[in-house]
Amino acid sequence: MVQKNDHSIYLQGIENKEFEEFFLEIIFGDDDQSRKEHRFLLETGFKIAGRLKGSPLAAKTVGRLLKTHLDLVHWTRILESKEWEHSNGKNDIMPALKLSFDYLSSQLQQCFSYCALFPQDYKFKKEELINFWIGQEVLQASHGENKRVEDIGLSHLTMLVNYGFLENKGENNGRTCYIIHDLLHELARKVSSLECLSIDISQPEVSPSEVLSSIIHLSINISVEDRQTLKKSVEYFNTLDTKLKVEKLRTLMIFGEDHGCLVKAFGDLFREAKGLRVIFLSSASYNVEDLLHNFYRLVHLRYLRIGGSFPNQTRFPNKLSIFYHMIILDAKHYALIDDLPKDMSNLVKLRHFLVQDDVIHSSIVEVGKLKSLQELRRFVVKRECKGFELRQIGYLEELCGSLRIDSLENVQVPKEADC
């Protein structure tokens, strides 16, 4: 038996005593000795807890912030922060979340802020999120540090989870997934609002006239269910360029199913978007050139992800070799790429070429020029074809993971095997 209510049910925060214990558990865990040694912090800690409105989410973010420095100066500074004055009601925990955000390093703040470009409740895959940050070029090694950019990204991801800004949801189809709580997603949108804009075309919250001219990162969620909404959406995008400085855009992300007339509207709108660094198409079933008429003039492109289920007529871009700055090329949703450019090795900064079929990796001519490549799933030695000599592998000093080498009988010079 299921009883349905026709009215909203308001969920209260945790009662004061239980909440304080929960708060201390986040800070000290099961380390009773540490709790005893830092009893002098409890009075200040309980005052901070009193401002968290009984919210477990606020307790997690602020509690983990306090945990980083178990000293009275740090805790008092948090208690006396002016951010608390921005509360808009007895249940508003946004000041607590914003306060926790303010204490993140600048790189972590950037990484978290860019998450605002993804739809609410989006399930981030670990590699997907790290690659996205790499494409945005926000991952920088500390002075004197010699770490792979992927390792820096993993470290930042771990810290955001530890600080409570991302939540590990376990594995989905063998890949680790993360989500952002709705209020934290709202926070991400708030702190990134001067540069990032996310539009749901079924119910856009911002009219074209209100779009800030400072926007350089744009994401669009296509969720059209009827003709009327579709018509309004086309009209919306036809007038969007009145304020949006398309030529300044560095990021373009499109989620959801496409509609032919919308792709045409996008093509007209983004005709002058020549400065794009990141293109993320989650469920495309159209040719990229139809969406971006000047696609092959996007010479600054660092990250290209083309996802979705493709019909036979969908064409893989065949002039990718002009994108000399490309770092991540994610085309793993293509079942078959039979027109890989012969001069693919021009992409000398490429770190990840993500494909579904390892045969595609084996068709890269002179792969040794891609010195930053992190993964090469298969290499086939070919006697008759220049650019497939075994020595090509010797130039790939950053390769990680597994590598399959076929047709070793085609090695002509014994010294090649010493590569």
C-alpha cells in the first residue's frame, strides 16, 4: 500500500544535540584521543554548528574545512566570517557552502566552478571529468613539482570529494562515477556566473537580453518535448547573439537529443565562434561541420568530445590534423572510424585519443611524433608502409597502461627491436 500526498513535505534539519555529534564525527571521525586533545575548540565549533541550520550537507563541507586545521585561529576566522551575513532565511545554507568554497585553492575553485556547465544530477565519470579539466588547461603543477597532468587532476578530484563538493557514487559499467548535490551545483553556477552560462532550452532562466557579455563558457541542454517548445527554442537562439559575444567563447557544450532546426540555428549563431578551446557534444547525431560551419577554423581547439549514437551518414571529421593544439580527442562513441587522417601525427600535443576499436590506434601513421600520447592500445609493424616501423614506439616515452604489438615478424633491422 502506498499513500500519496498532494502537498509538499518539509524536511526539518537534524535536532541540535544529534547534529552537534554528527558535526564532531565529521571533524574527528572515531579518533577519541584527538577529540580530547582539542576540547578547547569545541565551544567555537558548536557556535559554527549552530549556523548550519541542521543541514548534513553544510556539516560535511564546513566540518571538513575545520578538519584541515585543528587550531583556534582558523576556527575563529571561520566563525567570524562576513559570509554568514548573506543568509536569506532560517534554512539557507548557501553561506556555509560558499564559505567552504572560499577556502579551496584557486585551482580547486576553478575545477569545481566548471562543473556548473554540466546539467544538474549529471553523473561524472572520473576520466571524463579529469580530461575536461585538462582541456580547460586549469591543472598546473606546483613549483618544482614534476607530475603528469592526469595525476594532478586525480589529486584535485580526490580533494573535492574529501571536502564534500563531489560525491563518489561507486562504479557504473566499470567506471567510477561522481555527482554534485543540487545545492552545490547551484553554488557552482553562482560563483561562475560571470564567465559560465548554462541554458536549458525548455525553460531558460535567462532571457537573451540578460546574458552577460563576459560569458566565455556556454552549455546548452536540449530537452524539447513538443513543437511549441521547439519553436520558442529556435526563436530564443535566433535572438541570443544580441548580447552573447560569440567570438569570445572558449567552451561550447551541448547535452540532450538534437533537432534539425536547432542545429541550423546553432550553426548560424556560432558562425563567428573561432576562439573555442573546448567542444563537448554529449549526444550528437549530426555532423560537427553542420553544427559549426567554421569548424576547421577552430585552430585553438584543445578538447573535442563527440558522444552519442551515430547513424551511418554521420561523418567523422576528416581534417583533424589541423588542430595542432589538440590535447584530448574523445571519439570513443564512434563504432568505426574508417577515414582517419593520414597526417594524424601533426597533433603533436595530443595526450589522449579515445576510441572504441584498438584497430584505429594501429592506423596512426608515424605515431612516434605524438610524444605526449598516454595510451596506444595497439601497434602493427608493417614492412611495406613507412611510418609503421617498430622504432616509432621508442619515441613514446609517456605511454601508460597496456600495449599490444602485432606482426613483429615484419621487423627488418634487428637494432629496431632495441627501441
